[in-house]
Amino acid sequence: MKPYKWKKGDGITTVCIIIGAILGFIGGIFYPSLLDEILHKFIEFTIVIVVILSPIIVIIRIARKF
């Protein structure tokens, strides 16, 4: 097992996940119904981003190889 090497951008992702987890935890305690609404919007938003960005990222990666 090689130790995990941190890449640029990993720190930002980790921080975002931690902040999201804390906010989600606080929100879940105080506003359960609000959390549901945000979650639905976030899931829809994420799906849209993934659908739009995935092909673009793939194209960029292929373009870089040539």
C-alpha cells in the first residue's frame, strides 16, 4: 500500500464535504422539512451539472492527449 498522495484540489473537496456535513447535521436538527427541499433541489442541480460537465471533461481529457 502506497500512502495516499494529496493532489491539488483534494483539500478544497475535503473542506467542502466537511462543511456540507456540518451544515447538513445542524439543518437536520433544526429544519428537517427545509433540508428535504434543499436536498431535492441539490440532487436535481447535481444531476444537471454532471450531465452537462461530464461530456465536457471527457472531451477536454481526450483533447489533451493529442
